[in-house]
Amino acid sequence: MAKEKGVLEKDAPTEPKFSIASLGAHCRELFGCSSVAFAGATLGMEGEYTVSEMRERIEAWSKKEAH
């Protein structure tokens, strides 16, 4: 039974990844933030991210203290 569970977890679909530009184009719908806030949260980032990963990044960024 343990092997079956391992197989199911391995075969479970993963969350799709999207480019930062694609996520930014839909930031209001996906994250409830403006394009300016999204740009600030993703400054210097490259690559592809899941919606969940980006949501965590934006939430962490929005909690930072301004300098």
C-alpha cells in the first residue's frame, strides 16, 4: 500500500508555471494587486513561477517595511 501512495503522489499533477510577464498581465485577477505593486514585488526576478509561489512572494513583499 505504501508503494501505491508513493505512485499517486508522484503522478499527481503539479501546478503550472507561468512567466512573470504573463502573471503580471493578470495580477489584479490573480493576486488582487495593482501592476505597480506587482512590478515592485517581482523586481529583479526571472524565470517562471506558479500562482501560489508568486502569491507568497507578493504577500512577503507587501509586509516589508519601506525604507
